[in-house]
Amino acid sequence: MNWTGIVALLGFAPPPPAGTQANPTGQLLQVFGTFGIMAVVFYFILIRPQQKKAREHADLLKTLKSGDKIITSSGILGVVVAVKEKSVSIRSADTKLEVIKSAISEVTERSSSSSQS
């Protein structure tokens, strides 16, 4: 496809010469083509990276185990004491807290022993 074809597809084609009628079907195809290209661009720039990030966060929560050092979305640093179905018990300084799993934003250090539960 040459440069003129790309420009025409995006709807930047020059107006028809005086005395001629524009093809309404061609104009409609240009509009739908432009929206189609915009949809593909939005998918690759906005939607796909967000899905990848959500998938990585879900994997992080699945592999969470006691002894992992974490950071919550509110900025609390702690060590995982117990993992439940929907929540996690953490120890931060001298305090034991229970937070929902979705509040965990990052695992800073994985526990070294694999037999802890």
C-alpha cells in the first residue's frame, strides 16, 4: 500500500474536483476504516497491557506463601504469617494485621524455605 492509500484510508484524502460527486460508499468505508484502526491501536496501547498486568498480579497472589515480605497498596510493609482463601495475615513491626489479598501490591522478597505453610 502506498502513501496515498494510507492517507485516503485515514480520511485525509483531498476533496474531489469541482463538479464531481463524492462516492458515499467510499466515504463510509473511510470512516469505518478509521474507527477500525483506532480500535486496534487502543487495544494494543490500553487494553492488552492492563490485562497482562492483571494476570501477573493474579499469579503473584497465587504463589504467595508464609514468610514472603510484601508491600500493601496502602504502603504497609510486612511479612506473611498465614494465607487464607480471600485474606492474608501479615506481621508488621509488633502488629499482626489481616488484609485482603487484592491489597497486596508487591512481593519484595520470597521466603527461602519451601516447607513453611
